[in-house]
Amino acid sequence: MRTFKDRIRHTILFELFALAIVSFGAAWITGHPVHSMGALSLMFSLIAMTWNFAFNWLFDLWDQKYRNMAPRGPGLRAVHAILFEAVMLVVGIFVTAWWLAIGYWEALILDLGFSAFFLIYAYVYNWTYDLVFPVPRPA
């Protein structure tokens, strides 16, 4: 089990590396200024962290009321992930369109790109983190 301190380090490093990669990468790909893409990335980061906290709390309340916190199988975990990402996608479209002053179609394409990036990034980051900071084994 990871410690609280380790989980804080994991979260902060995840967000810092993501902000740097997305800010420069998205600016290069889209032609928007780095500071605009950096600010958008920071907004997404704050929205995602806030939504993650609220969504998981609400999901647990639902689970407790309707399923009595029974073990969560692959199907329920898939529904959980899809619901979380669907809300992030919809919110992301509006935030992106507003911030970059672009149309909703362009914002959707950009948001899908962000989603694809984070799918791959989370996989690589977590794998690398586990190699650099292995989970302590019980004695």
C-alpha cells in the first residue's frame, strides 16, 4: 500500500509533467500560444481533480444506497470510467471553445486529442512511477 505522502507526490508529479507536455505539445500542434494552452491545461487539471473528487464521492453514495458497496466488477468499472470521461468531454468542449475562441467542432476534436493523450500518458506515467517508486512490500 502506498503512503499518503507518496500519493501526494504521485498526484503532483502527474499534473506537473502533464501540464508541461500538454502546454508545449498542444501549442505546437494547434498554433495557439504556449501561455494560452498552458492556462487551458491548468483549467482542465483543476476541473478534472475537482470532478474526480465529486464524482467518486457521488458514485460511492449511489453504490452504498443501491448496491451496498458490493465488489465492483469490470462492467461497473467500465461504466464508472465512461461516465467520468463523458462529463469531462462535454465540459471540456465548452471550456476549450470559450478559452480559445474556436467553434464547438474544433473544440471537440481538440478535446478528443486531450483524452487520447491522457489515456496513453496515464498508462506510461503510472508504469514509470511504479518502476521509479516501487510499492513497498510488507515485511
